[in-house]
Amino acid sequence: MADCLFCKIIAREIPAEIIAEGDDYLAFKDIHPQAPVHFLVIPKLHIQSLAHVADPETLLATMGAIVEVAREQGLDENGYRVVNNVGKYGGQTVNHIHFHVLSGRRLTWPPG
Ligand code: AMP
Ligand code: ZN
């Protein structure tokens, strides 16, 4: 999508620290990390948010990528958190669906 920040990262029009890529997904470091490990996993297909997913099957590759990249990054032993923010109340600021993967320290619960 022309005016989408994350589509521009996929197209390499905006730089990002890419840590993994597949046919259907991209994983890159969050520019404002909230934990020692904080990266985003996105489908290459532009979908605005989880609330805009017509067919959940389209996210299967993204889900698989989260598991795979987290394993590659050595996060399995101590664990990690996967976060998806939806819309205004969910705190979503970029309107291309993305899953935060956070780790490197014990995370607090509940979120604010
Ligand atoms: P959310 O608030 O769930 O929509 O998350 C958007 C995330 O994208 C935030 O954690 C931002 O720090 C991150 N972000 C924004 N711009 C960039 C960028 N150019 N490269 C990497 N991460 C970004
Ligand atoms: Zn997009």
C-alpha cells in the first residue's frame, strides 16, 4: 500500500534492521525497543489490523514465522511475549498488522 510505513520497509524504501525474511513475512527490530529484545513480525500482505483479517489462514505463515524467528533468536529457553495491538484502544499506531515479540527480561503483567 502506497502510504504505509511498513509496506515501505518491505519494499526497502525505508531502512530497518531486518532480522529474518520469508516469502510471506518480514521480521525487523522495533525502532523504540521496550525490552532488551523487541522485534516486529509482519505479513508482506497489507492488512490494516487483526480486526481486518478476512481469512485467518492468511496469518498462518506469520504465526509460524514468529515461532521460528523467536527460536532462531534463542528465546525459547526463557520465553517471550507476543503482542498485537488493535485500533485506538489497543494502542495501534501503525496501520499494517504487526506482532511485537518482546523478551530479554521478565515482563510485567498486566499491561497499563
Ligand atoms: P503499535 O503501537 O502496536 O502500532 O506499534 C508500532 C511499533 O512500530 C512501535 O513499537 C514503534 O516503535 C515501531 N516503529 C515505528 N516506526 C518504525 C520503524 N521505522 N522501524 C521499526 N519500528 C518502527
Ligand atoms: Zn502496509
